[in-house]
Amino acid sequence: MRKIIIAASLAAACIATAVAAGTAKHPHPVDFSFKGVFGTFDRAQLKRGFQVYKEVCAACHGLKLVAFRNLKDPGGPEFTEAEAKALAAAVQVPSLDENGESTTRAGTLADHFPSPFANDLAAKAANNGAVPPDLSLIAKGREGGADYLHALMIGYAETPPEGFTVPDGTYYNPYMAGGVIAMPQPISDDQVDYVEENIPQTVDQYGKDVAAFLMWAAEPKMEARKQLGMGVIIFLSLLSVLLFLSYRRVWRNVDH
Amino acid sequence: MASGPSTYKPSNGLTRWLDERLPLMRFANDNLLSFPTPKNLNYAYTFGAILFYCLVVQIVTGIVLAMHFIPNSALAFNSVEYIMRDVNYGWLIRYIHMNGASFFFIAVYVHIFRGLYYGSYKAPREVLWILGVIIFLLMMATAFLGYTLPWSQMSLWGANVITNLLGALLGTDFTQWLWGGYSVDNPTLQRFFSLHYLLPFVILGVSVLHVWALHHVGNNNPTGIEVKGPQDTVPLMPYYTAKYFFVIALFTIAFAAVVFYAPNLFGHVDHYVPGDPLKTPAHIAPEWYLGAFYAMLRAVDFNFILDSKVLGVLVMLGAIAILFLVPWLDTSKVRSARYRPVYWWCFWIFVANYAVLSWAGLQPAGTVLFQTGVDADGNPVGFNITHLSQIGTLYYFGFFIVIMPLLGLFETPRPLPDSIATAVLAKKKGGGAAPAGAAAAPETRV
Amino acid sequence: MSASTHDDATRRDFLYVFSGAAAGVGVAVTAWPFIDQMNPSAATQALATTEVALAAIPEGQQITVMWQGKPTWVRKRTAAEIEQVRAMPDSALKVPEADQSRTKKPEWLVVIGICTHLGCIPNRDNVGSPGGYLCACHGSVYDASGRILRGPAPLNLEVPPYEFVSDTLLRIG
């Protein structure tokens, strides 16, 4: 009884929080392959999402919690070791030369994705006073998660309502709390050339792919987690049955 | 001890030798194996064992996490992500620890509500109850400290709010002493880590006292009638150990469902954003299990003799302090709500009220629930979260200060059974009514 | 009565034994992640190999690189040094081992620079053994192949696993 009340209160809390999160429009749920108890990532989608990140987002947004070696790990885009090495080598990472001066060198699998700016102050100066956030955890760090990230990409197409003023240096996007965002529309149709022929090269598709990639970047162990969970819960269910029968047998001859 | 003199007999030379020097086996036998426990305990009485299980899980996962966590403000957040991504099974251990805290509180709330329902706080169990409230306080402190460690936005700002609250009462010298600086920063994190590691062992110690106090007077039971003889009890092992194993397995299924399929259900998205002392999150909220006290704190939005901020802190602390007085506030001679029809209703309303307060504490301040109009700026006005919290706080205190003392004087209880054994027999006969006449010699059954 | 209690007893025992065994398996499986988390993490394993550019090392010179946290010497030996170590008789060695089995290419010596006695780092030396090493801590002397000649060290310097990815790139580990 208590648990039902608490569960119901929690559910109400979640809904109320979402509604009350200011004036942000609620993102339309996307049918991502990784949702649900049996959800898994779509490898091809993760590869496309990585391509979008690399060609478009990486100019301003870091991904510092992800290492190049993660690109070949099971449960992710699953590039081959050779592909991952090549992707790493194509990126310049900070290093020191023999005189101890800052320089750069080609990345290795052990390196993490570099941040495009040396520090927050440099990032602010280059971006109108706003720091483009690192994207490693953005899918878990924002209400709405991957759905929100996709919605944000397509939200730029919407026109502001009558009388809504968009301050200089910002752009209208209904999915941001307050309706304005400092980032200009980052991507347009046909900007990224996908290898696959049958995938549309639209902002909507780019948004879905990069959102899925960022979900993996935030939670690379998701598939392992769900798989292990299935085994654990099945085992515990069987064990509970055995323990229940044992309990009943112990108490068989006692009135209680 | 409620079980009477020890029945342990050392079985061989070695155990006899040990028993004369340190009666460990005797202690284990008397308290864990043969302890006579009322035979009518229901599932609400298994949560003590579940809580001990939760404590062990938290300590084991916590010690392992401490092998990888770095308690320094520049490195803490990334060290937690290192655990999630690079440490073998780190993600599992972190999610267990994080959700273990929530499940620990789910179990403690069931356990506390059980005590309130069955009158387990009444004489001679006052000290048992008080030790329990102390454990509850220690749990809240431990959970708060633990939540600050990842140094996320919510960690930082939650720490800020709570330490400032204490400052409202005790002054800025106190907060600077607590912080180790002029604001929440690295020194604060380092000492919070040390205390977070320490307190669970204090909880362990107080839990030992708690079980000792329980065993000295004996368990309460759903009838509220004390044990009259061996016909009312069964030895803890195997009867209740079998029940504990089963219920712990069930509890673990629920726990696993959250850990593996909804690990961030109880959390806030801002816990995944690194802490920034220059940017307050839109919506600072505590973890759900502290929601009710936070609601009561925020409910005081007016001045009365004292400033509303100070008053709010006093009300919040008072809400916890009142729990210590419960054994003396309830004047009823009848223990169990089973036989107290008015108290039964008041109790369930209390539970619902506490759940609503918990929810309210998590909502953004000022959220309007039923709009009645708009103010000068066009913002909605009406019945809002603060009003709801005020009503909830009134009932919370009213339950302890008004209902408990008065009901005992005016309520007519239902007829009580003569003993546990009689009640059990009556239930077996299919009914449970009219125990008053069944006074005859209780049958002894094996 | 006795027959049913006997049956009762075996059925009851089997259930308890089976439940206990299942619970035991559960506990053992649960214990594994707690043990495995102490094994080197993925980040540490990523640093399990080190690559060295060989073009920058002139003949007769040695560089020290860190491999798995240990100082590892990569040394380009001169022809004279190679001839000298290969001419060394077994009787002069405390632990006889041919130089050919300690190197893949004669001019490149790759050894871990940790004395096998008690762990100090030996220095380049030309007194005790020309072109060799002397450990200042307790006086162990190694030759230009890293083999122990005299002193308390019990073993030759350890040769890590390595391979030549190309003529100019060495991968250790």
C-alpha cells in the first residue's frame, strides 16, 4: 500500500517536474533502438552519429570522457581496431615537445577526445560569452535525454510566437527553457555525407543519429547492463521461488 | 534478556574452552539461533533484517568505490566517470551504491511506519525506538554527505543550501568552520568524504545497540500483546531466517530491476553536470527520501518572532526531534493499530501525508497546483506547493502533538486477544473475531 | 507416520540443499565483480603498450621510456659492444644466457632497467664492465646485454615482450 502511494507520488513528481521545468516544450519521443528493457544500440546509427559529431559538433564541443579506444569496445559503434586507430591518428591531441613547450601530436587509442578550447575562458571568448558544454554526459545531464537532443536540432526550424523577442546573439528554440539558445543552428540538410545510400541526409536524421551517439557516449555500458540484468533477475526469480518453498516447509507444522 | 537464561551448551572441548574465555558462540546462539521470537510476525517485521542487508551492501560497495574515487574537487567528478567507464564492473558497483541508498530509505520508512502502526515504541521499548531515530538521523547525514561526493551541480548546490541552513542557526563562523573556507570548496569535499566513510560504521555500532535493546525486552508483534510463554514463540533459526532469506531475495529483485533497467529513476539530471560555483541550477532539490523535511523547511515562508529562514530550519529540525518524544506522546494503553480503529485512520492519513510532503519537497518552489488567477506580472497564482506543504506540515505535527496524546484518552479500542497463541488459533479457525471468550488454556503446539 | 516423516525428511532436505546451493552460486557470482574491479582498469590496460621511435636514437646511446610504470631502456649498441657481449664465455656469467636469445636485432637492446636484487635503477658504467651497468645500491654489475656478472642480483635484467613494427618503430608490451 505504502509502496503504491510512494510510487504514484514519484510518478506524479516526475510528470510535474517535467511540466514545471520552465517554459520548455516537451520533446517528442523518438523511437530509438536502445529504449526499453531489451533495447540495444544500432551500430550503423552510432557510426553515423559519430560522423556528425566529428564533422560538425567537435569544432566547439569536447567529448573528453570518451577515449578513442572506446570506439572499438563492444556495445558501441564497434569500429575495428584499425579503424579506431586511424580515427585517433587523424586527431591532434595536446603534448609537450623536448623543450617542454606545448605542442600537439597524433592521437593514439589511449588518448581521450581533446577539447577544442584550451580552457573555459578561451571557450567563452570564442563563443559570445557562452561556453559550449562538453558532450560526454549531455544525454544524461539534460531533461528528456536523447529525445531532447534530437528535438533541439529540429527546434530551430520553428518560428517564434507573436511578440516574442529574440535577444541579439541568441536564437529561437522552443525546446530550451526560456525559448532562446546561444548556439546558432549547427547543422543543415545535406551537410554530412553518409556512406549509406538509403539514409536521408536531413536535419531530423542527423539529430536522431547524433542523439543516439551521445547516448552511447554518456552510457557506454548500457548494453552490458541490460544483458546482465536479465540474467540476474531471472536467477533471483528462480531463487525466490526456492526460498519461498523452503520457508513454507520450515513453517509447515506451526500455527502462525 | 527476554529469552531468559542462555540455553547454549558447548558441544566439544574447543567450544567449551572458548566459551570460558569469550562467549562468542553463546552470544551467536542466544541472539541469532535460538532467540524466541513471536510466531505471528508478518512481513512488515522482516524489514529490520532487510535494513541490515542494505547496510552491508552499502558498506561493501562503498569500500570498493573508495578504491577508485578521488576526493578532490578538481578530480572527483571525473573519477566517478572513470569508475563508470573504465573500472571493471565499476558501473555496476556505482549504480548499486547509488540506488542502494534509495532502497535503504524505502526499507527504513516501511520499518518506521511499522513501528508507528503496531506501537513498537511503547514501554518497555522506548530506548529501542530512540536508538532507531538516531540511526535514521545518521542515515540522513550519511546520505547527504555521500551525495556531495561526485561534486556535480546538485552535489555542490545541495551542500551549499544545507550548510547555509545550519549557518542560519549557528552563525557564519560555524559555516566557515564546517566549510574549511569561505564557501563550499575542496576542503569541504575532503572532510565530507572522510565523514561519509566513518558514519556507516557508527550506524553499524548503533544498530548493534538497537538489536541488543530489542533482545533485552523481546519483539513486539501484530497483536501488541506481550509474549506469555513458549507457546507464543518459535526460535529465530530456522523459522525467521528462512523468512528473511526469502524476503531479501524478493527485495533484491526490485533492487535489481532499478539498478539494471532504471538506474537514474531516483536521480536528478543535474547530478550529471560538473559542479559550477558560478551557476546555480534552475531547480535545487534533495534526494526523494529527504523531500518531506525539505518541504517542511520551505513551508515556513513568513516571519513569526524569528526570521522565516531561521524559523524554517527550526521547524525542519523539530520535525525530526519530535520523533524522539513519540513513546511519551502516545497515551493509549493499547499498542497495535489493529485494535485502534480511529488511530488506524489517522495513521494511514499520516503515511499518505508524508508521501505528499515528500513529493512537494521535490517540486520547484512556487509551482501553482490550482490556478485562481494571475498577478500583476501575468504569473499564475492560486493554491501552490507552499500552501500544500503548510497543510502537510500541520498534519505531521498535529499527528504527534494532538492526535497521539488525545486519542489514547478518548478512543475506544477493539477487544484484545488474550495472547499471541490465542490470536493465532482464532485466525486458524477461520475468522479472527471473538477472541475475548477464548480464554481457555492455550494449546501447546510444536 | 514414520514413512511419511521419512519421505518428508528427504524432500525437505533436498529442497533446503538445493536452495542453499542456488543461493551459494548467487553469492559467488556476485562476488566476481567485486574482485575483478581491483584488476587493472580499461584505462590502465590501454597504457599496456608503449611505442618508441627509433630513428632519434644515435648509435651508442640509450633512452629510457616508461612501460607499465617501469623504466625500460632502449639502447642502440655499437658493433664493438655487440662483439664483446657475444664473445663472453658462459663461465663469466652468473646466469648463462646467450645475447642472441635476449635480443631480436643485435644492435637493439631492450631491457627493464630495474636491478633484480632489490629494485634500484642501475647506472651506465664503464669500470666494472665496459659498456655495462652498475647498480649503486649494493654493487651488482651487468654487461652490455643486461646479464648479471657479479654482485648480489640473482637474475639477468628482464627482457620485456616487444616487436619491431617497422625499422623505425618499436612496440613494447
